[in-house]
Amino acid sequence: MTTAKDLFIIALDLKHPVGQGDLSLALAGAELIDLIGAGAVAVDGDRIVPGGPPPPGDRFLGEAAAGLPRQAPYERIEDWLWRRGRDLSAAYQAALEENGELKPQRSSRLSFGSESLEPVDTPARRRAVDRWEEKEPVLTALVAVLSIDDEPPDDETGLDDETVTTVVAAVHDAVMELEAVRQRRTIENAAFANLWRGP
């Protein structure tokens, strides 16, 4: 069970809507945190330095580690989040559906295209929910970044690892940047519509 998979499952369970782009960035951050925890990578400043092999048994973490540049200058955390995060939520959705861990449901809070989904009651889902209910710091911090918590996040996330804090901060900055792009496009589209509408 990985932090990214837990995060995807919790995002499905919560009542606040989550954008695919935001979730993809957070999933990439969760993968990076798990790779750091396994000793597969280290962080030097804002750069990701490859280390040992990724933890066995999870193809997503294997793919994430394999895609990292292995020569200096290493990839910046922010650049990696955008590159690795591209369509990552859709990839997790497809994998969970293939494993029978997701099912269609009309009232789901996280909707991909015309299909709404909810997690099936599996041991993996129960572990994710337990981790969430116990307010595990990494999962709590990533959920807070997405603003999908049912309650306002506390000022203190409980993170006691500087490297993990750096990654969570990078995810936060990337999500804020994506939101700024969305707002700019909304304003531009409104201005374009007004131009055509005329006085």
C-alpha cells in the first residue's frame, strides 16, 4: 500500500470535489515521499538525487524511480511533479478499476468524465481510511494541500521530516500555480466572450 494509492482512495471518499490536475500533482508528491522513505531517492536542496532501488511490488513507484535523471544536474522537485503528475490520477483510476477496487456510483464526489466512482470495500481501502482517521501526518498534509479535508487544516501538520516538508511545500506551490492558470483562463475566456458580445 502506498501513500499515493491511499490519497486517491481518500479523495474519492471526501465530500469536496477534487480536480484531476490537483490530484495528479499530489499523487506525484506522494510517490516521491514514498521513494524517499524507501531510500530510492534523496533530496538535495530542490533536486531529486536517485539512490537505491524502489520498493518492490508497486509498478507506479517503479515507473516513477525509473523516470528520474541519474546524472547531475538532477531534476528539480517542481519539474518532476509536473512531468510525473501528467495524467497520473487517470492512471491510478485505471489501475484500481482493473483490480476491481473501484465501482461506478452516481453520488461519488470525484468524477472523471461522465463516470463517477467510489472505492470498493477492500482491505486496501480500510487501511487507507484507518490511516486517514488516525491523522497520519503525510496523508493529512497532502489532503490539506488539496483543500479536500472535511475540516479546515490545522496550522501544524505534524510533519517532522524536513525533506518531506519540502516535497509537500512543492506540491502546494504547484497546486496554487495550477489554480492561478485556471483563474487566468477564466478571465481571458470571459473577456473574449464580452468582446464578441459587444457593448
